Amino acid sequence: MKSHLPPKDLLEATHQFPCPYTFKIIGEANEQFIEEIVGAVRLALELEFDPPYQQRESAGGRHVALTFEPMMQSSEEVLAVYSEIQKSEHVILLL
């Protein structure tokens, strides 16, 4: 996946940290994708447990959208999560 991170100055201009931040990730509907993304968010945020998220399958059932809304402390933390998620080859779309 091509790296596409939001600019740090844009994050800081549009968010007042700390604040909740929404990450939406779309990939193929399988357990490997879900486990990989949940693990990436957990690793980037240095959590001892899996972060809460919402999961929604597409109408045809081929894809799944995962939504995370963690409390982010800084723009650097947001960028760390994006960077970790982008390591997955299974991501179709990252918002």
C-alpha cells in the first residue's frame, strides 16, 4: 500500500489534542485482516489489551470496515497508528 499520511500541521490545525480520533480501515472480510489491524492499532498505541472497535461487513460480505475511535494525545500518535496500519498488505482503504 502506498504511504498516504495526513500532514502533521493539518492534524494540529483541525484537532485539539488530546481528542478522540476516528480511523476507518477497509479490507477483505476475514479473521486475518481483522487480527492484523487490531494488532497494529494496539502496537502503535502501546496498549496491553485490544482496542475497542466497530466492525461492519459490506452488503456482499466480501469486505469489512473496521472503525477505531481512540483518545489520541498528539498528532505524532495519530501518525504512528497510520504508519503501523499501512504495514498491512490487506488494507484496501484507510481513512
